[in-house]
Amino acid sequence: MSVELLRPKRVMEILDISRTTLHRWAQSGRLKPVLLPTDGSRQFRRYRREDVMRIAEVDDASESTGG
């Protein structure tokens, strides 16, 4: 079974958050990145679509209930 990975820019669009917020959520463990293998000069991060959509659903639910 393959896992769909999203680039940070797409995650920020879906969740309507800034790069700073995405970075903070990754550091806190709220949204864990998948680190892709690189040549050592850069670190590429991707995020699992299911994790992103789970956060989007939780945020939508809290907005609809006024919380």
C-alpha cells in the first residue's frame, strides 16, 4: 500500500497556515514530517496526506462547534 506524501507548500494551502506554523507543528509533533533521503546538502520533508486531512477535519469540527 502506498502512502501519498505532500510537499510543505501544499500542506500550507490545505490547512491555511504559514511556513512558520508548519515548522512549529513539526517540531512539536502535531504533524510529523517524513524525511526523504538526500545528497546531504538539504533535507526534504513531506507530509502524509492522511495526517494532514486528519488535522483539517479536527480544525473544521472545532470551528463548526465554536471551539
